[in-house]
Amino acid sequence: MHLRLFELARDHLEDTGQYKVVSGIISPVGDGYKKKGLIEASHRLEMARLATENSDWITLGSWESMQPDWVETVEVIRHHHEKLLEKQQNCDETDTVKLTKKRRIENRYEASSHQKRRDGPQVMLLCGADVLESFGVPNLWKQDDIDEIVGRYGLVCITRSGNDPHKFIHKSDVLWKHRRNIHLVHEWVTNDISATHMRRALRRGQSVRYLLPDAVVSYIQQNNLYSAESEQKNADVVLAPLQRYLEASSS
Amino acid sequence: MANRRVPLVLLACGSFNPITNQHMRLFELARDHMHSTGQYQVVGGIVSPVSDSYGKQGLVLAKHRIAMAKLALQSSNWVTVDEWESQQPDWTETVVTMRYHYGRILKEYEGRAGKHMNSNGDTTTLAGPQLKLLCGADFLDTFKIPGLWQDEHVEEAVGRFGLVSVSRGGLQPEQTVHESDMLSRHQRNIFLVREWMRNETSATEVRRALRRGQSVKYLIPDSVIEYIHQHKLYTEDSERRNKGTALRPLTKQAQEPVSSLDD
């Protein structure tokens, strides 16, 4: 369902009349992130590649996952933005592009005329409401990073009934300051299909067909990917961002 | 042990206008559940689109609904599309469709296993094949709608055949069963499957998105999206089809009208 978020975001942004979404990038996090149950990047990359095979605009970005250490999201956005600008110069096209990234997913599209970078492509971070709310979790994000992500790049946030993103933005000074850079997209048809759910079904031997692309289902089976053991990976390890910022704040 | 399991075929009746990934999920969820009871071996699934005479608003032609269902199920090795119901000139009661398929399956099974049949197709402990109706939980509520079902039909569908009902978030099928004497009586023939992931994809939402030009990718298979575009299927015009028409079950099963003067 990660890919569904891209479709919703694109429809919404193009509907504003201000943007032309030219591409989307899925950027899986590196193994250094240390999340519980996180299997090797090589497998996650391959699955993402298989899943995006049928899309003519969503692509796979492997840069983040290939970094030895966990990389801050804002760096990933910078990387893709620069790459985009380079490509732009080479192509000498006049169109503007915008890009979005969600922890492991990112997305880029084009702005027609608006905001500061009026003649350059833009990048925005695509995320669910959970990411927006994670900005409030202590030590998970650096305040400067939030400021740069939202202020310089922008967010596209998919929300559903039950979320109250407006209130969340209202309560955060930094989000409120950049509220014009936050595009909220309401998902009317709730699709509560999370990767956690998926892994649970897989290790219990239940069918995940039609929730994941067939090619991904076969890949998982062939490689025996999600088991009770794989779920124990990183079980007692502190998430990389928490580790990094906690150390920084206590030293 | 495993070979003493009852062979089971799941039948899903509905509009399939169009078929969605969620429809196909119901089959997967139901099969997992029935296997986990330890009593059944699901040997097949049947998608049976309703005929054009059903009279539901926005219902596109059966030939298109059949073609889309076939495309969607091309990659399934156990669920197939059956055209019998859609080809009947008039709308067919669900229980009649069930009888037809059960007869067909039984014949096939007898042919293969040689004759060692039990009494009369009743649900016995002998491992004859069974047919159960697969439905969403909202379906249980349709039993309550006056004039939509005949009591004997509900009795036969639930008592003789059985139901596998997959509930989406929010609905309380247990309560529906509890509140109906008839359903409670046949409780052991009603299998309630919980879908823990909330998935509100419905054909209605898919049609809505399509006529508004929004993306339905990942909600229905790519091959079905292509077919819809090729045949320009779901538009504002198509949604107006049958508008104001009474559902065929309501008119077909209505008792003799008590001479209504004004209409």
C-alpha cells in the first residue's frame, strides 16, 4: 500500500493546478537504522524494485540504503534534490520538479510556478500522518532537520479519518510556520494495510495475496524472508536516530 | 487426518462492478480461515457475477463484468469465474445459483470418486463436497431487508449449505447473527472470519474514483484498469443506469400487490 500513497499524492497535487508530478522515488532505509524485524536492504531493495516494475512514474532510489550508517532523512532529500538539479541542467529542460521522500519512500514532482524555487524542480517528502506526528517524538528528529524538510522542501501527508493533522500542525510552532508547505491529502477509502500486518500474516503462514504484488509474494517465499526469527532482528537494539541524538544530547 | 477433511467450494455472488482486489482478498481470508478449522479443504472458489436484469444502479453489462473478473483471476490457481448466473435471462435467486453449482460439483465429484454418496446432499459427516456462500459481513444484514429474501431461501442457503462471512472493520456480524432467530439456529453453519486490516475498498468507491478521473491503481488489477479504459466503462452516464429502477429481487418476489391505486 506504500505505492497507493503515491497515487493519492499525485492526484491531489496535480489537482491543485500548481504542480506536475514527474516522478516518485521509494528510498528504503539502510540496515543501520536498526529497526526491529528489519531484514537486509538487498532484499528490501529487490522487493521494492519488483513492486515498482508496473509503475511508469515511481522508481527505486537505492542511495540511502547503500550508506553504511543510517542517514538523516533531510540528507536523503538533499541528495535526491541535487541529483535532480544535475539531471535538469543536463537536459536543459525548463520544467520544474519537486520531490518527496518518506523515511524510505520518496517522491518527486514538478512545480509549475510557485514558491521560492520557481524555476527549479522541487522535492517533497511523502508520508503518512504517523510521520508528521513522529516530529513530536523527543530525540527522533533534529529540530533543524524538521525546519529544513518542511521549510525548504515540503511535505505531502496522507491522512485518514481519526487523524487530526490540522491540530498537530497547530500545536507545533515549526510546522505552523511552514504550514503552506504541508499538503494534506485525505484518504477517504481507508486501507489499513501496514507492513507490520503483512509480516505478521507471513510468519503465521497466512495469505498476503492481493495485498502485495504477486512478484513480491513469490520473492518472499523463495527467500524465506519473514519468519519468527527475522522478526527478532534488532529486538534489543536502540533505533539509530535515537541512539545518535541521545548521545549528542548527553555529551 | 488431512484426507478426512471435507472438500469445500466457496461461491461468491454479487455485482462485481468491477471486481476489486478486496473481492479476491475475501477468498484468501476465507480459505485460510476454513483451513484453520481443521475440518475443511478448500478445493475451489467461484465468482458468479449477477445478471444484467438485477437492476442495480450503475451496473455495467455482464459481458464486461465477466471479462474483468476473468482478467483479475487469471493469476489465481483456485478461484474461477462462472457465467451461468449472469447468462440467465432473469435475475436468479442466490439459492438457485447455489443449487446449480452444488449439483454440478457433486456430479463432478461422483464422477471422479465413483459412487459412494450419502443420503441426499445433506451436510453429513461423510466427506462429500460442500458448497458455502462466501460473503462480506454487510451481506448478513441484507437478510433483514424486507422483500429481498424469501425465508425458505435464507433457511436453505444457511441451513443446507452454509455461509462464510468475512467482516470488515466496524461491523458486528456476531450481533447480526444473535439478533436473528433463524441465523442463530444455524450458527454452526455460519463461519465468521475477522479481517484485522481495515480495508474499505469497495466497487462503489472504485467507480466513484474512476468517474472523477482519479487513480485506482493498486485497488484493482492493472489488467482490469486497462480494460476499463479501453471500453470507457465507468462514467457519469454509466452510473445513471438503472437509476430509479427497483431491484429485481424486490419486484420478482413481491407478493401479489394489494391493489395500490395511486401509482
